[in-house]
Amino acid sequence: MNVVTRPGKPPNVVIKPAPGRERIPFLKTVDDGRVSVIPFDAQQLVINGVLDMRLFDVTKPTSKVIIRHTDERLTATKLTEDLWRRLNPHAPNQAQALPGIAKISPDRILKPLDRDSVRQIKAQKAWQRGHTAKGVKVAVLDTGVDQNHPDLKGRIKATKDFTEQDDVTDEHGHGTHVAGIIAGSGPEPGTAPDADLLIGKVCGPHFCEESAVIAGLQWAAEQGARVVNLSLGGDATDGTDELSQLLNALSAKHNMLFVAAAGNEGREHSVASPAAADAALAVASVTEDNQLSYFSSRGPRPDGTVKPEISAPGHAIAAARAQGTSMGYPISDRHTLASGTSMATPHVTGAAAILAGQHPDWSPARLKAALTNTADPIGATVFEQGTGVVNLDRATKTRLTAEPATLKDTGTVTYRNDGHQPVKLTLHLPAGVEADRTTVEVPASGTATATFKATKPGVIIARDNNNVIRTAISNQQKAEATAQIKVQSRDRANAPNGTGGYGFLVAMANHTNKKLYAGGIGNGRALQGEIPQGRYTVFAWVPSPVDGRPPWEPSQTLVSKDVTIGPDGAEVTLDARQGQRVEATVNGKKGTGYIGTSLGTPNGSAFASQGHEVYVVPGSADSMIYTAVQFVRNVPGSTTCGGEATTCAIAVSEENAVTATLPGVSDADLARSTATIAGPEAIGEWITFAEHPLSTPPPGDSAENVRFPGKHTTYHHSTGDIEWWAGQLHDQAVRQAQTWRGYTNGRSYEEKWGHGALGPSVTSTRHHRSGNVITANLALLSDSTPGHYGIAGDAGLAGTTELRRDGKLVDGTPHPDGGVFQVPPGKARYRLEATTAEVHTAWEFESEEGTDPLPLTSVRFDDRNGGNIPFRLDKTTTAGRTRNLTVDVSYDDGKTWQPGPYVLFGDRGVLLKVKPGPVSLRTRVTDVYGNSGAQTIIRALT
């Protein structure tokens, strides 16, 4: 399978069935940016809950699985080529169950969740009073540690590996950075400088296997850890998942506080497990100026519980860098900048360790409450920030605490006074919260209670002249009105609901919230369950057996039905009997080639299918977008796609309906696109996708054994609103790509690929500011053809990107492909700089809060024309008319430079009198608004 990434969009896929599985259908799903590909023989087991849907997420592949056996045993097994056949002796036949197996899930928690931040949380004031967490055991379960890092000298007291690598060497850098934030010394000090670190390596360089995390949690408890840092996370849950439940049990049994990263999803209801656990203290991230970080996962938990509960600095945090790693943005051999709730979490862990050292008798719940009670609020909701940013000065000075740290709906808060004088607190209630009193009198060394009821979320404040105690409260989220839906099916032979052993997935697209809900029909059972009321399109690819073919090679019929689900529910039958064959012809003759179909919402969520024999029942699909494509080969007598090497890509799109039509075309009807491909010499692939501009494409096509340099021709035919994407691949990496474009049927197109100087393009990818977030998708290896782009990282080139604001570093990335940077509000001068060994670019521009493309200009040089080199200015829409351009040339790989004479006509020009041989090119362009772009390309042309 080719998984083709696209800047700012979910990846596309080209499905290549294994030998013997060529005619098995595949289902592709796209939802919330996640892309899954499910083979037909796995769908029944997905429906029955035996196979976890996450096993098929191609954006987050796993290398091991956890098998829950029917006798409740758990085993972890590596994925191997023969594992599926060993587990499923019926494969490739569909099965309803696997012998002795209750469920198979991916063995992973997706990944580690990647200035003077210690001062920001006021840690120094706690140190000045002697609170440094001396002797407090803090477990760090992460990617390991650089044990020789000088910032961690004397702090590491125990280590253990749980990743089958036999040591705790940090090959990623994440764990070392986290440990440094907790207890580092040197120029970037940690929050709790005298804590004792217990290092459990539970993550490899790219992900953390859940079985390793579980073992690490148990080890931390055995080692007597008082606080455990979990800068890792998986999917959002309601806190009842196995990992969260284990965390709750260990916290209660061993008196441990678990501090966990909320996650980096940046949207509501996305707090990850294990932060979702009741006993965990879930941490959100803020910037240096106390903005909520754009990436920080928001709550609430699905049941309405407040998550996250507290915030801490997590943006561009400087801390220890593991030797030989490049995680984050290295600023020296020993330190690196990194951002994420992973970086926010150890600030709170260090704060908890200091409190635990100050109050060794406090329970985990009281430590948690003391931190949340004394936090400083920022301009964010309770479900975004919790009670606010941790304030270690106040937390270590307070003699008042309020437990529990959070409430939901109705509950009682116990105010505890450890002081020697009674305290009278006045309650300040947010809108939608009621209390059984207006004041709380807490006796010296005693407690008092107040009971609250919430119809809206908020923060309860109890205060007097010396104390401010904050308690977050939420209400059960108002459930959407639901009703029963029943979905039945009839295959092409009139068999109901997959009778005969078939199971398949059904999608239900809500027209209001644009969400896709999914369920399954299987082996005679209809889909039946609760779903929010509203207007839907219900659809599925109904499988039907085909005479003469094995059962795992069925035909598929796309059937869709629009339905309104009211209080009384609804029943839908997806009847495949009226299906019409989807098959293109060229000159009246059929060829070979997969048929891809997709149906989705305008926001990009979709189900798509790939198969050999596909039917569609024409009909309504309100508010949906339908796309079908066949990549036709081997058409007898065709002068276009008469063989295996050349493809006729024939596509159709339809809005608000599905159609079975793939047109019959002649050779003359096809648009001819001929790519003249430059070197270097290689044999690779040519990838093609067809897409409606507002939807998600069906699986694409790969033409293999394409020789570079050389020529490659693809033929296109478009009906409806169709755009095409093409990519030149070598060794599974995209060397050069073309943005989505249309082709006029019957026309010929000549395109140059890989020609000219490979340098920056600014119009082929997107660069913009939205609010206080600047996004730059940089393509530093783009050829000279408009619409083409080449990503340096895709080519395996090392480099960096950094953004500066008024000369001060905002953040950087350890690659040259750009990044997402959160900046303070207000107008400022920015410098965006990206570098590889041979390409250096720097753009300077003014920007303020808003939503606009960045005003960028680059210079794209074409092939030599004798002693001249044509070029053009590549400008985003907000860049101004050119005021000044300088061009320098070098014939000694950039050691010396000299001015290059040129002529310029508007945005096109010609560099004159260029000597033969290798030439390096350096330019600087300034527009009338003062924006500038500078670039240097070493050995731009040879």
C-alpha cells in the first residue's frame, strides 16, 4: 500500500492487494483526519467487535497487537506476514469469530505527546522557601533517558526497560526532555531540582505499546514512586478503558499521583487515555504569554467530567536534549526546544513532587486538589484550561484545600484548613451553579463543607482577603435526542442482511453535524441501535456472491438512502437488486482495472471502496458528494490504454446523488497528459488520484516501473467537478507532486517534471495565519513547473525551520518543511527561515491577528537556455508588486558570489550570461509593502 501524505490534508492511499488477494474488495474510511483501510475478509470481525477498528488506521500503523483470549488471558504478539492466517484459519473467507480469541487491539498508545517556563509557574519562589522535592521519587514512563546528560547527573535512582531493547537509552529524545523539565539542572533548570527520578522506558522512538505502559505503571508502584509522569496518550475515552482503570487502582492502592498529558488533538472531547482516568491529573498546555496552546486537547470527557483539570507551559520549552537525537528544535548540543502537552505535564509533575515533599502525608487526591485550587485562570473555558495555570508559589503557601478537585452535576466540597486561625470564605458562583450556602466557615485545623449543583460548567471560587480557592464543576452534557434506526439489506440475489456469512459496514452521514456514524450488517443480522435524530444519508457497499468465484471475491453494490430519523425512529432497506454496473469503456471495449467509489460529506469525511466488480443503485444522496473512478488498462485496440503501462483514468462526480455512469469514451475524448521527467536516473512509480474538490478521493492508482529520466503519459476523462493529483514516487517517497488540477477532455498537455532548479515554491502549498497561529507548509525542492511541489523531508533531507518575532525565536522544527507556530497577538515583524544543506530560504513580513495567506515570494528558475536561465516570481495572493530584486551567481559552490545581470518583465525574467558548469543562485526580492524573500540554492543547475 502507498500512503501518500498531503500538506494540511488526510493522506491518500493506493491499495495493492497481496498475491492471491487481488479480487478482494477493500473499504477506505476517512473521518477526523484518520484514514483506515479494511479488507473485506476482516469486516465481519470488525462488526462483531473481535478486531479493533484502529488496527486498520494507516495513519498510525502498529507493529504489535494485544490479544484478549476467551479465558481472559492477554498476550502481545508482533505483526508478521502469516499472523492473520494463523489467527483466522478461514481466511480469506469471512469469519464471525476467531478460535479462542475475544478481541485483538493494536498494542500502542499512539505516541509520546510532543523560555523561562519554570519562572512562569513561579517555581523559584517555592525553592526559596526550601521546597525542592528532595528525596521524592518521581517515575518518568517515556522513551528512556540519556543517563550521561549533565543536567540529570545524580538525579536518576533506578531504570528499567519495557520495550525489549535491554537498556533505557533514549533514541528519540522525548523522555530526556521530560526528565529535564522535572528535575534538570544547568541553564534550563527543572521544576523539582532535587527529585529522585525512576526511569521506565515504555516507548520506542515512534510509539508506546500499551503492554509496556501497563508494565511500567506496575513497576513504578513497586519502586515506591510518589508521582508518575505520563507524557503519552492514545485515543479519547470516558475513563473506563483498561489503562485508565488500572491507573485508578494503582493510585488508590499505592498512594501515587499520576500526572498525564491531555493530548495534542486541539479539539473538544479529545482528552486522551490515560489522562481521562478519574485519578489522573490531566494537563493542558499554554504558551509563554498564557494563551491556550492551539494543539492542546479540550474536554470535557464524554460523560461531562472536567478534563483537563490544570494547565502549564507547553510551548517551545527548553530542556535537556538526549545525545544523538533531534527531537524538537535543538538550540545546542545539550538542549532543545519542544512543544506539546508532553512538555506541560512534567511542569505539573515537578510541582506535585514539591508538594509531596512538603506534605508527605497528603493523599494523591489532596495533592491534585491543592494544585488545581491555587491555579491562575487564563482567558479560556473550564474545559480548555481546567482551573488555570499551575502556580507553585501559591500551592506551597496555601493552608487551605478543597476536595475533590472537580465536581460533576451535584456534589459536596470539603474545605480543609491546616492553619491555626479559623477562615470565613465567601462563595462566588458562576452562572448556572447553585450552592446550599453563601459562605463557608472553616475552623482552625478543621473542615467544613458546601454542596453545589450545576446546570452549566464553570469554576467555583471561595475567597477571603488572603485566599482564593478554585474548584471546577461541570454538568452532564446535554444528550442529543436519539431514536432507533434499523438498517437491513438485500443483495443482488435477494438474500437479506448478509445471509450466508457476509458482514459489511454501513455508514450513516448526519447532514447537520457532518459526522459519520458506522455500524454493521452481518450474517443475517440487521443493523439496529440508537442514533441522534436528524436527517441522514445511509449507505453501504452491499456484497453479493458471484457465480464461479470464491465467497471472498464478491461483487459490491453501493446503495444509499436519505432518511429523516424522528422520535419514532426509522427503518431503511439497502436493496442492491437495482444496481447498475460501474464500468468504463474505451472505443466501446472494456479493459482491466480497479473501480474506486466514494461517498462523503463536504468536510472530507467519507467511506470509499475499491473492487473489481462494482454496481451502484442510482438515487438521492442529499448533501453528499459521490466520486467514481476506474483506472483502465489493457483495452483491446486502444491507442491510449491498450497495454499495461499506460492508464486511462476515467472519473465522474455528482453532488446530492449517486450515479452508475462511467462514460463510454473514445481515444479522442481523452485528455492526454505527457510528463517529461528529468533525472536522477531511477525506476519508480506514478501515482494518480481523482477527487471532487470538496470531498475525499477513492483509492488511487500506481503505474509501476516508470523510468526516470523519461516520459510517462496518463489519459484522463472527467465528468462533473473532478480534479486530478499526480505524484512521482521513488522508494515509496514522493519526489515531486502536482497540486489538484483539471484537464479538459480531448486536449493534450505537456508537463515538465523535475526540471529547472529545485527550490522553494510558495503557491503550490498553503501558508497562512489564522488568529494567532501561523502555518507554513514549505516545499523547498519544487521544480520550475507551476503547481508542482517537492517536500525536502519526503526526499529524506535533513534541515530546520524556525520562526522569529521581532528578532526573538518563537519556535522551530527539526526539519525544513515548515511547521505550525503559535504567536502573541498584535502586529510584529516575522522572519520565517528554512534550511537544508543546499537550500536556504528566509522570508520577512509583518503580520497581526487575523486570517490571511502569508505574503511570501520565491524565485523559481527553469532549465538553461544556452547562457540564459528563465525564471519567474512565485507569489502568494497577499504579496505585493515587486519593488526590488537582486540575483547573485556563484561558480564555486557558494564560496564567492557576483551579481547576475537579468531582465524582468512583470513577474517573469531571464538571468543573462551564465557560465557553463555548475552554478549556485542567490536572490532577494522585496515587495512594495516591505515584505522580503531571500533564497540560496547551491548547485542549482549543473
